[in-house]
Amino acid sequence: DFDDDKGDYKIVFGDDIHYRYEILDILGKGSFGQVIKVQDHLRKKPIALKIIKSRQRYTEQARIEIELLKLFRNIDVENKYNIVHLEDDFVFRGHVMITFELLGLNLYELLKRNSFRGLSVGLVKRFSYNVLQSLALLAKNYVIHCDLKPENVLLSDTNLMSVKLIDFGSSCYINQRVYTYIQSRFYRAPEVVLGIPYTSAIDIWSFGCILVELYTGIPIFPAKNEKELINFIVEVLGMPPVSLIIQGTRSQIFFSDPSEKVNLLESNLKKAPGSRTIRSILKGADENFIQMIEGCIQWEPKCRITAINALKSPWFIENVETASKTTTRRCKISIEDITKHTPQLQKFIAGR
Ligand code: ATP
Ligand code: MG
Ligand code: MG
């Protein structure tokens, strides 16, 4: 919704930024600005540079992004929690600029390059473990990411078997929630839609949605608007508990008076409430995987699994390799693809 080009930095290939960073390529474009690949002539290596739009709203939020990235850099000196490493930040020609370690493709691009056929359970499991480590560290420090989605999870440039979490441009501390309009719609938790004070559980909701998408290749709730989103969620989970509806400042947009039987005001259900189960969406997936996702995709934030507990789930304890062997059908990208065919795959996923 903030998708206009006003305030964008004008990128000229071959130009130097801050007398040090030579522009090589464009890596991505988001709502906050542009991310480019640059050659750092001081440290003599390629890195990623995020150029924030020069408008006040973005500049202020970028300050928070930088503060949080510095916090994680200090806590996570060994860089084992899979959070993108911030190198530097400065202002150049009125734009806040942030430099990062260079990472690889984002997971949306990875899915796209495999024609949305999804990844093997084994690979989903590896990536999930990485993301949960990041989420556990965030929750421990009372930070909510607020924009977890495949575009914000990137393959590590040096190790294709692991991913890192990026984009703290919408993040906040639990006790300093600024915005009510957060998260990308497909991954937006119901409490955000309904206008209920949110917690780290919104990241877990998004995480659950990502798990389904990585496995099937397609988003679980690809809604065009919030009413459709609520309809899609009802198809999977049934009607929300009254206890949740009565807390929401926006519940009356979607649901009838909760003192009577709860109904959708505008019902566009293609399936009966609760009939599109996670199990049916993931046909054939193993039980521990289904349970992990069911633990994340729950109406009630308090009932969702926490990152710390998810890391201890049986899904991670069962052998990763055995799990992946049963699921290399359907042209999904598997761990074996990544390990045995690294050169080809590297070429295949070399977006840059
Ligand atoms: P959003 O619209 O999600 O808020 P944003 O404007 O905050 O996006 P980022 O998500 O930080 O921007 O970056 C946009 C894209 O640029 C990412 O999805 C990714 O593809 C690419 N990108 C970002 N950081 C890096 C990096 N360190 N290495 C390689 N590519 C990156
Ligand atoms: Mg982003
Ligand atoms: Mg962002």
C-alpha cells in the first residue's frame, strides 16, 4: 500500500555511493526502498546495501531497524541465530543507507524458480529450524518481527542449506507497538486483522503459513483483502472463539454479534467452516510435520506454540534424512538436490 516510487534514490550503475560502494546490481525492491549489490572498495568484497526512501516515515522506521540489527549483532556475536549481519549505516544524499552481508535468493524466488512445486519436507525442516532459532532469539528479547514472509527469508550465500532472517523494517518491541497495520496480508495473523493487541505469536502464525507454502509451493491464505483472508481462515479453522471476537476493535467488520451464534457478515466460503484441514492441504505429509503446522495456525494466540517449544518438537528430533527420502517425488527441491548437485543448483538459483 506504500508502493510508490516517491522518495526512491536514483540508481546509476557504476556510480559510487559514499565514495566507497560501487553499484553492481539490483537485488530487490520493497516498500521501504531498494536493495542493491555493491562492491565495498574498502573491505574489497561484495555486500548488500539497503537504500531507504527519503521520506520521514521510512527514515524513522529505519532507525528502529538499525537499532534492532545492532542489538542482535551484539547478542549474537557468533552469528548462529541466522539473523542477517548488519555491517554499517550512514546517511548519503538524504537517504538512510544500511549495509549487510550479502545473502542469496529469497525463499519466494526459490519457490518460483521451481515453478511453485514446493520443497521436500527435509529441506523445509532445515529452513524451519533456522527461522525458529531467529524467532526464539527475537521473542527472548521482546522483539516482534511483524513481517515474516518468504521474501524476508534468504538463502545464505555461503551455505545453501541454511537461511537467514532479514528486514526488521516493520519490527517493534512488544511494549512499543506503533502500527496496527502490519504484516503482509497472506501472512497476517487474525488478531492483527481483528484489532487485538498482538504479541510474538503473530510471527508464529506467519511462520506456520510459510511452512505450508514452502512444502506445497503455494500460499495457504492468498487473500485479495482482509474479508477474504478471514473467510479463508474460517475454511481451515472454523469460526473463531467468542473470547477472541469480543477483544477485537474491528471484529464487527467481519463477524455478527458474538452474543448470538457467530456468523460471517459476508460469507464467501467455498468450503464448510473447518473442512479445509491442514492435513488435507498437506496430503501425505508426516504426522509430526502436520502437528507442527497445526501448533502455529490457531485462532487463539495463546494456544499457538512458541519458538522455543517448537525447536524441541518431535518433528526436529526424527531423522532429517529419512524424512526427506520419502518426499522427493513431485519434483520438489530436496536436500539431496542441494548437496549432490550443488554446482547445478547454484547455477539454477544464482539469481545474480
Ligand atoms: P518489504 O517490502 O518486505 O518491507 P523492504 O523494503 O523492507 O521490503 P528488504 O526486505 O530488506 O526491503 O529487502 C528487499 C529484498 O531485497 C529482499 O526480499 C531480498 O530479496 C533482497 N535483499 C535484502 N537484503 C539482502 C541481502 N543482505 N542480500 C541479498 N539480497 C537481499
Ligand atoms: Mg522485505
Ligand atoms: Mg521491510
